[in-house]
Amino acid sequence: MRGIPAVSSRPIASLVSAATVGSLTWLVSLINLSEKRLLVILGLCALWALLLLDCQQGAKTDQPRRRWFSIYLSLIPCFLFLFYVYLESVFGYFDWAAMFMHVGAGVLTPGVVLECLMNTGNTILVILVVLLGLGALKARGTLTRRLDVALMAFFLAANPMLTRPIAAAVHLNPLHDFLSKHFVDITSLTKPAAGASVTAVPKNLIHIFIESAERTYMNEATFGDVMGPLLEFDRRSLSATNMVQLAYTNNSIAGMVAANCGTPLLMSYFTTREYLEENSQFLPGLTCLGDVLKSRGYRQSFVSGWPLGFTGQGAFYATHGYSSLFGGSEVVAAVAGSGSTFGASDAQVLDMSFDILRRAQRDGKPLALTIAVSGGHAMDGYLTDKCIGKTGLSPQTPNILHAVKCTNMLIADFIHKAEAEGLMANTVLVLQSDHLSAPSTVTDQLNRFERRNFFSLSGDGIRPRTYTGLSSVVDIFPTILDALGVPLPNGKAAFGVSLLGDRPTMVQALGQAQLDDAIYADDVLVRSFWQLKPARTAAASEAEPR
């Protein structure tokens, strides 16, 4: 193929212009922009300008032919921009460190990739329309060389994939060490001497991460009673109703780190890769819930339907005191059933978790059982076979809502069964969403409200009450320690504050915007968290006093 002939048909050229501009406008609208009307106006102006250029181009017949590869090679800036748009539309955010960490930790399993491509086929098709349309306009000469260069320069300047790391490299953010000055290190709580203050009969802990089951789903007028099965537990709990999502807490492993360690998942690609791939350690310099409980003799188990290598979950819990780890394949091997497309169904995960809970009563050691269920995972949820036709929702209801309610029904059954057998005595129960739902078939409905995470904590000695103050997932860490009777310095741990007390949380004191800015800017703790503890302790001692 020597070149692309110029298009002489004015109607076809106008159609290509309309399809290209319209498709690009729709793609950009998928980004979380506050002003959609302005985008539509700009798109219409761009379309009008292109149609004028098409009219002028129609009178010209001597356009030089250009080889197809030179045309599309020059579209690389546009492709990179559309790649950013695609990632943000699928995951709700983009971050280089998060992407590389997830890839290195095992996020790109074949099943996950295939499912993502199938669910986003329409978006991929529209991206191809934009690329092919721009190529056709360039071949025809509608986009002159100067206009072409200007357009590609705009795509480069508008692409956060490129501008953010460049800006970070050339400009030292004044908040780069802000977090290190506010971090409360509780490493001393893992020392044997600290155990003397713990009550004679330690409380057990059951901690359930419910995939994407944000509190926003409690609006029954919009979503039905998908959260209904958990309401009885929420009413008898410490219930946080204003829990926002901080930066770097917006995916499953990040939500787990925040709730277990009191910090967003700060990442640096090269150190992260070194410890995950070479040392199989995840945040080895950070003291987390599992480290504290291990020092107090807890038997700790983690059960998930995903493979243990998925996003490094197995490495995280193994690094921080968990001795029994069960991922999808281990659960399927131990529990009857065929599993799911990614591993084990929620029903299987909870069945195995119940067996672990029942056996733990016989060995006399305190138990920390962490369970991760996945039914509400975007984009369309995973509805367990056990719930088909039993959710009580209309058949026209999006599948993800059926899946969310199904998982909540299974959790409620799990708790009721455990209570009936006396397995919940002297036990702290934590129910929480791991993060807000990623873009899904009901995102437009969710975005009509102030979106908040779900968190409730109940058990012996926990007074039921509603915590309405601003909080975040990092506050779950000290709240759990407080509920288990572990003494905390001023009710704080890492960046979190116990919600059982009356001290203001960090997000209350600073506001979410400033706290998010500090999280994005950090370059001190991110290095120390991914080093061994002696090195992290030395780094922390060099930080300015709080």
C-alpha cells in the first residue's frame, strides 16, 4: 500500500469529521469532569470548524499522497491520550505507580483481561473510530501540517499520563514531607512488653471486605434494598455514615492496606517491584493490624475468591502476620462447587470461612479472620449461582445490583449461622466496603449522590451509635485496635483516629482536598514503607517532630 488517496466526496468527508469529533467528545465525557456542558459546546465548535475546513478542502484536487504508516505514526500522541481516557473510564482513575504495581502483582490474569475487553468493547470501538477518522482527515489534507502539529501538541499537553510525572520530576511539591510529620508509628505495640496491658481474654476479630458495597447503595428509591440484608447489623454497630475515599485508597488492595495499616497505599514502582518480585514482601516497613495481633498470639487467616497473587493480596497478608492464606484455587479445592470465572464464588468463600471459624473455637487461641467477597466487582458484578432468582429484585434491574444484594444476603446468612452456633461470642465484627464502586452499569445513578464508603463495627462492649463526622478508611485501623482493647497513643495509629473516641480525624482537621494533595506529593514515607523495618525506623527518626 503506497498511500491513501484523497477523499473527493464532500458528504463522506463531512461524515468522517462528524464521527471523529462526536466520538472524541463522547470519550472525553467518560472522564470525571465537573462541567459536561462546556465539553459539548467545545465539541460542537470543533465540528463546525472541521466542516468548514472540509468545504474548503473540497475545492482542492492536488493534495499530496502520504503513506499510511507515516499518517498513523504521527497519531501516537492521540493514541496515548485515548489510552488514558480508556483507563480512567474503566477504573475511575489513572496512576502510573498503581498500574505498574498491579501488573507486577498479578492483576493481568487472562480471565480479567478478557472480561475487561468484553465489557468495554464499545469504548474500544469508538477509540478506533477516532484514530481512523483522524487518519482519514490527515490523508485528505483537511488537517494541514500546522493544524495537525497543534492538535497533537494539545493531546500531549492534556494527557495526565505524561504531564503529572513530568511536573513531579521538575517541581518539588512543598507537601512532599507533610505526611511524615503526621505519621503515628505504633511499632512499639508489637513488642512483648506491650502485651501485658491486653485483657485476659482477647476478643476475636471477623473482618469482611465487601467489594464495592458503598453506603451510597443504601438509597432504596434508586437502588432498591440491595443493602437491606446488612441493615440489622449496621443499626447495632458503630456506623460511620460520612466515610470518604482518599487518594490511593480506590482499589481493593489499597482499601485493605488503608483499613489494616491506617495509610493510603503509597507506591514507588521500583521499590514495590523489588519487594514483591524478589522478596515476596508487601510494605515490609509498615506496622499493620496483623503485626500487632500476631505479637498477641492471634491465629490469623485470610480467605478470598480471587487468586492470592491478584494485586498482591497474598503477599500483603503473609508479610503482616497471617499464617493461613486461601485464594480462589485453595477455596475451590476445599469446598464443593465449580467456582467462578476468576476463582471461587462468594458462597464458597463464606462456606470455607465458616469452617475456619468453627475449627478455631477448638484450639483456644484468639482468631483474626479476614474475608474478601467479590460479588459487587465492576463492571457488571458476579452473581453467585446460589442467588439466581432469589434476590427479590426486578429482572430488569442491572446485574451488578443483583450481585451486590446476593453477596449481602450471603454475609447475613453467615453471621446468623455463626450466632446460632455461639461462634460470635467475644468477637468484634467489622463490615466494610473496600472502596467506592469503580465505573459500572450504575455509575450514573451513584454519581447523583455524595458517595461514601460503608463501615460498621459491632461486638461485646461496642455501643451502637452513628458516627456522622468526616472520616476515611484509614480510621478503621485504630478503631479496630481500640475495639480489641489494644492501647493507642491518643487514640491514633498511622494516619487514622479511632472513631470510638471523640478526637477529630485527619480528614476533618485538614479537609479532603489538602490531605489528598499531601498523599499525592509524598516522597518520604513511600520509600520507608517499602524498606525493611530497621531502615524505616531510621528514616522515621530523621523526620521533623510532629
